[in-house]
Amino acid sequence: MSFTDFLNDYVASNKDAAIASLQECLRIPSVKDEETVAEGAPFGKACADALTYTLDMCAAAGMKTVNLDGYVGYAEFGPADAAEHVALLGHLDVVPPGDGWTDGPWDAVIHDGRIWSRGTQDDKGPTFAGVHGAIALLQSGAELRHRVRLIFGCDEESSWQCMEHYFGAAGQPMPKLAFTPDAGFPLYHAEKGSYTATVTRPLSEMSAGITAFTSGLRPNMVPDKATVTVADASVVSHLRTALPDATESSEGTIQVTGVSAHGGAPHGGVNAAMLLATGLATATGDAAWTALVELCDCDGKGAGIDGQDDLTGPLTLNVGVVNTVDGLLEVVINVRYPATWDESVLQRSWDNLNERGWTLVQFDHTAPLHVPIDQEPVKTLLSVYRDHTADMSAPKTMGGRTYATCVQPVGVAFGAAMAGDPEVAHRPDENISVERYLQCIRIYGDALYRLANVAS
């Protein structure tokens, strides 16, 4: 029996188990949680639980598993004497669910042919499709040139300490070839550079009546809620007029609602922090709120860094988190800049922000990714996708940041979304179709098989 036939039989025979295993992992609310950090759980108990659950499943299937201090883990199989390995890199942490769900974000219910839960698209669903594709490959007994390694990170949605630990303190080797199932098909061979920065500026005496402002959960999410508490009755009155759709939970506490979206595509959302800051700029006359509104421009014009290239398109900027702290307006921005730009954009950013009255206090940068389409693993993965779908679409580029940047130039983002799939990552009612999940098991199983047999 060919591996393709075995893979198809595996999916048909193990459909229910593959779905149930994903549901169990989805029910683990693996949002980074500083309050439950402990030894072996650097990102909190739920992230550690998701990692343990996944590694235990791989071990039960016959793979060697290693938990690297709760930061990241891996499962591996293949010829013991092989000098190199190929890898799938997925992540088990998820962004906070936010509000507006039809079903519970951790219920993992199935209806209308879809599984509904936080993490179904980003990234537990695709990662578990890869796990089951790998289990099928292991059970097939197919001959492999290279070992196969599945790498499970637990901090992708925050600060990527998982990958820093994996390649740093844990001293793990680079794969020969790799992919991450954390984007879309056919594949993404270029990713914008990105940086996350915290900037501050003082509020003036005009904002003295504002006792608290808070908005946003993560730098890479467009905030869908913003709340301000105001002690000045005249400011409250102005806000009621300027923001007729706002709600008051108590006297002087006002909340506005926007639309969440992925920080790599902020134009798809409505930034609640910007909406509330617009009202506060009018109500107080404080230039700091006007500066925040300008900074929320998704093209980066408010930071003086807008521009684009022909490969990956325009720069994007997302204001993801805003708080008032000790008389300061503290803002966390996430910028995705064109892949062909050099790092001079960083200094230009700081100079322009400083000219506009902002002070840089924290910064984290990831260089862009570009793997030519005539190189591996692009050639093999594109062939796999086309064989399974008959879709001859060209490789794509994107503003999103994936684990592929950690293994460049030998890794790319490969699936799992296809044209026409709803774009609901980081949004309420995130879901994946059962059909797509099972299709990805076949695609990823075949991809690992072929990559593991690429000539040395």
C-alpha cells in the first residue's frame, strides 16, 4: 500500500478520535497567565497543561517526547542514525477570548459542520492536524531519510520566549527543512519584519479628572473594548455627547466597543482605544489624546513610518494595548514593515515618535523572512498542496509573523486556511470546518513524509 493510500485510510478510520483529541486540547484555556506561573509552567498552568496533553498523546502513539521546562516541547520519530530532522512548528497558546461568543470559547462544540472554540484556527486546530498526520506517517512504517520532529511552542501569542528557550538555553538544533501551520495555503514564503514597542507620553493637567483608562489585551490584537473612569462631571457630559453609543457601567465609568481583528491586519478591525481617545480629545482638550488618535493610523502615518514594497505590500501599525500609569499614557504598538526594508526603519521610527512627543521604554524586534520560491521547502510544499487540491495558486506573502522566522531560511508558513475560509483568528466565534481539519491531516502527513525524504 502506498503512503497516500495509508494516509487516506488513517483519516477515514480515525476521524472521530482525531476530532475528539482536538476538542480536548481546545477545552484547555491556554492563555498566558502570570498568576499561575510556576516551575515547569513559565506561562501559567493552562499553557503547561496543553503542552503536557499534546506530548502525552504523541508519546502514546510511539514518539519520543521531551518537555523543555514548560517553555516548549517536541515529539520525534524516524531513523535514529539520521543526522538531520525536518520539523513542524505549531503553538498551543492562544489569545484571550474576549466577548461576543455565541457558544462558550472553551466549549469546543460542533455544529454546522464546524468546531467552535478559541484556537481552532490559531493554532491548535492546524497543529493537531499535523500531529495526526505525523501519527499516520509513523504507523505506516514508511522509510524516511530524516527524522521528523513536531515542536510545540507555548508563548507565540506574547513574547516568543518559547522559541528563545528552544534555540537558546535548551540548545536545540536547527531543522533541515520546516514549516509552521499558522497562516494559509498554498504557502507564505515571505513575512514582514515586525517590532513591538511600548511608548509613553505625559498627560496634561487637562486630563486631571481622568482616574483610569484601559484598552486592549495583546499587542497583536485590535482592542475591541476601551474603558475610562472620569471624576470630572463636565468631561463625562462631553463624552456622553461625543460617544452616544458608549455605555456607563457606573457613574463616571464609560466603555466603548470596537471590533477585534488580528494585529497583522488592523484595517479589518475597529480600534476601541482610538474611538474613546477621540472623545477624550474633544472633552479634555489634552493633546496627548489627539496624539494617540493619530498613532492609531493603521498605515503608520501617525508615527511617520508609512510606506510599502512590491513583495509584501504596505507597513501596518496596530495600537494593541493602552493604559494610564502614574500620569502617563502608556501605549503598546505592533508594527509590521515590508520584507525588503532594512533595519533603518527602526531608527526612523524612534526619531519620528520622539519628535511627536513619545518616549520609547521597551522594544522587541523580529527580522523579515524571505525564502525564494525556487528553493526548499517551498518547492516540495507547493507540490504537496497542488497534488491534494489541484489549486495552482502562487505562493503568497504576508504581514503576519510566524515561527518560520525562527528557522529561516529553511522554513515557511504552510496552511491551514484556504481561500474562502472565514477570517476569524483572534475574533469571537473562531472556528474550523471539520472537513478542513481532516483535509489538513492528509496534507500535513504527506508534507512531513516528502520533506523527510528530500535528498541530503
